[in-house]
Amino acid sequence: MSSNLTQLSGRLLERGALRRTPAGIPVLEFTLLHNSTQLESDCKRKVECEVDCVAAGQPAQILAAIKPGDALQLSGFLSARSLKQRSLILHVNTVEFIEGTENGFQTKE
């Protein structure tokens, strides 16, 4: 069996407009800015990246109310953006808003 589960925290960098599929399902595309320190080969490494994300259904409706700079904890799966564009995009299944401060980000309550 294959595994494809991704968890990522960060801040909303930019957000598109909420749209609907022909079936009426809400969809929202956005970019998450992630900053962290990771351990690689027994050395600390500073990590910063921008991750393209898409949410459908209830997560899209929740994310439609957020503003740039808001801190989030996301989980979902990675997929190619489309059949023609093979770059990765995170399909978000769950969203948690983050409060407090730790590691440059806010921490979950």
C-alpha cells in the first residue's frame, strides 16, 4: 500500500477567490509560507518554502475567511497540479488555526 499524508504549518501568503465546480463544490487555491528548523544528518537546517495548496468542500469554506499572515496547521495529500502540469500541490483535508508563539509561528491552543 502507498502512503501519501502531509502535515504542514505556516502562514497564509496569498489566497485566490472562492469558486465552485460545475457540481457546486466550493474550491479555494492558496499559498502557504512555511518556516521551520529541521534536523538533517545531525545538523540543524533552516527551512523556508512556499507551498501551493487547494482545498475543496468544507475546508475551502473555512479558508475563505482567513487573511494573509494567519497561521495554519494543514493536513492532506500531495498530487500533481494537473495532467499537464506535474508540479506538486497540497490538497488540504483538514485545517487548524494556530494561536500563541513558538518557532516563529503561533502554536495550537
